[in-house]
Amino acid sequence: MPTRSYSAVIVAGNQPFFLATALDISLNLQASGENPIVFDLESVCYVNTNQYNSILCKIFRISNPLKKFILELAKHQIKYVRLEKVDPTHNVPLDLTISKEQVTSCAISTMRDENPSSVSLNRMSPNLVQEFEDSCALLTRSFGELGTPNQIHIPNGRFPHQEAASQVGEKVESQRYYYERWFEKHTYFHMNFRTHDRIAIQRLFFHEETIDSKTSFDNARKWFNSRLNRFGDLDDYTWGWSESQKGVTVGKESRVKSAAIFTSSEDETKMLGGDWDAFEWQSQWHAIRLAVENLTERGYEIAIRIHPNLSNKSGRSYRRTIKLASDLKRDFDSISIIRHDADVDSYELGKGSDLVIVWNSTLGLEFEALGKPVYFFAPSIYSGVTSARPWHKHFLDESLEFDISSNPNLAEKYMEYLLSLGRPFSQVVNESFGNFSPTGKRALLVQWLSSERNVHSSVTRVVSVLLHRSVLASLIIVYRKMKLSIFLK
């Protein structure tokens, strides 16, 4: 067998950011004397990993990010290997398995539904297991031919092909590193533990000598300021939290105590494993309901802001959330429910409140930096590190007073540390690929059409207007059985 003479970089699909990250990692490996080889596993992915559909790119005449990526690799003499699906009769015998919990986690992420139906899970699970097994077979065969890599660099590790790369790497005793989008634009997280391992991140923080009382928190303050004041390169959800300058204040004029509760995309953390389990709550809305009951009895005015990402969830998840919010409003008429698409500035809402409660989002960290007392329902990346406190059922005891203290310095210190973990793209990558992403109306149309969820949703909405519900249901069943969505792959 060939010696360990190279490092493997795993990619799948044509999302520009992850391709730019893989390019940056490859160039850094090359600069340090390593021989990087990029392995593309897109052919075995059950979940669509392409941000831009290749067929639509040709039809609308826009550049495919993957082609640009391959050209950049060739320019720097970095080998690119597209691994094609192995013939089932020639699969490599393996003793590697993906657990039922990991399959469910991936299904939750894929369906964007924190509580998918058993029917949906049973339909999707075999395909996800197959993706894992095919990926294991492909990588094992490739490593047998090329030799065992020194290192394997894997995107976030949440999907079956990524889990396969991690397990195969462990079996052949290669060092494993994980990469993911980070807090600032054109920066990525790159560590020898998974990006969603909050315990590992926090443990590193407590042993980090560079973040001490003498460290300037200028980067953290700049980041908080850009978020709270809506300038700079913000992500879609930050804009969603603050689509306008219109603020909703609770309790200010009447000087009544007020609380703002912000929901999260529960599916995004429910898939991450036991470290993120939600204390004693059955669900996010179970926690919110009990908190509303308790806060109402204490005389608080309450506003609940639904996360703007709800628009991107499955229809089933969307309807369930709207119903839970409506039921809560029916039972507690005095509260304010602010929809995900409401023209309301959530940052102003939090600033005007006496108490802020989140599920586990970084929004809580941002309000901590403002000196607001923050509680969280579920473990977060900053829980146990800053002054934010967990909200437990024992708060139902009205004799207990809330701790409304806050320490902005801890929030700034921890954010400074988190930002320090981000690696900026090199100048070479920024100039050649880092800013590469198809632009213009045609590119936006292709990106939108490349999402199966958008197409499914739009077709369903149009047909539902024209046809009776029973007819619509029958067509959906036929649609799924015929697997017409394979074109979008």
C-alpha cells in the first residue's frame, strides 16, 4: 500500500462558500509541504448539495461555481477526484455503521422539521443510510488505491457522506479536521473537533491564554455593533430580525415590567446530539407556554418574536408553529405575537424590554452585550460561559425572584474568543475565488429554482388554488412516487 503522502479534502456540491473554504485549506496544506487531494462525493448524496443546479446554469448561461473551483485547483496543481457511485456488487466490506440517531438528525436537517412524521422518516432513512454506505465504500476504495491520507478535512460532519468520511478517517487513523462557515464574512471555523461540539469549544475557551483581562475586545464590539445597528455584511437572518427601523416596545410607556421572547429554528440544534438537549422541555413551544404563564402571573407584558427562518421550513413545520402561536395567543390574550414576516425591528424590541429569553440563539449573546438580563431555554454555544442563565421549570415557584443582573464584559470576552477561532480566506483565495458567486437576476433565479423546496412549495400553492384539496393530495402522492424531483438533482 502507498505511504501516507497526502491530505484529503472532502467536498460535495457547488456552494461557493464551502468550495472557497476547501480551496483555502488546500492551498494552506500545499504551502506547509503537504500534498492535498480534493475528493468530491456529490454523486452519492441523497440530499441536494448544489446551490446552483448545473443544468439550469447552462440554460441561463451563468457560471457554475464548481467549474470555477476545479479550474482554480488545476491552476495551483491540486488534484481533484470526483468519486462516482460504486457498483453495489463491488462495495467494499465494511464494519462501519451510522446510528439511527444520526440518520434522524440528518433527516431533521434535510426536511427542516424539528418533529418529522414517522412516515417521512421511514421514507427518507434508507436513502440516507445508502448515502453513508456508498461514501464509506468510495473512500475506502480510494484510500486503498492512493494510500491512507495524513489528514482528512471534512465540512461540519452533519450529513451521511461527511459522517462516513469521519468514520473512515478514524478507522485508518488519519487526523480529522472539520470546517464550517463562521461568524464574519469570508471566515471559517477549522478545528480537530466538529463545529457543533459546544463542549469542546467551551473547554478550549477556558484553557485559552490569549483571551484574558488584558485582551482588547475591539473585534467583538465591532461585530456586536454591526449586528445591532444593521450595517456591514450581515447574514439573511440578521436582516430578517431587523427588516425595518420600526420598533415595537413593550411596557415602556406604562413602565410595566416587560419580557421579549425570541424563538429559534429548533431543528437546527435538535440534530446536533445530546450536548444540545433541551433540559426538561418537551419542545420550544412547551417551554414558551410555561414561561408565558409564569411571567403573566408576575405582571410582565410579553412579546414573542417568531424566527424569520420559519419561511424556509417545511409546510408541516410552518403550519404547526403558526397553530401553536395562535393557541398561545388564544389562551393569553394580553401577549403580543410578532410573526416571522412582520415589519418589526427585533433588536429594538429587545432593547426596550426588561428581560430577554431565547431558545439558544446567539441573539441572546448580542443582548447580553447591551447589558440585558438574558435567559435561555436550551443549551447554547455560550451557556455556562457568560452571565446568561438557563430557564428551568422551578421558576414556576412564584416565591423565586429572577436574577436580572448582566455582565456585558463576559459576552464581549466570549465573542472575542469565538471570532479568534475564525480563519479568514487568504488573499489568493479572495482574489481568485472568495468573492465568486454568480450575480444578477438570472443567477438569483437559478439559485431559487435549484432549491427543491422552493419549487415544491410554489407548485403546491398554485395547484392548491386551482384544485380541490383531495385532488391536490392525490397529485402530491403521484408526484412523490414518480420521483419527478430527480431532475433537480
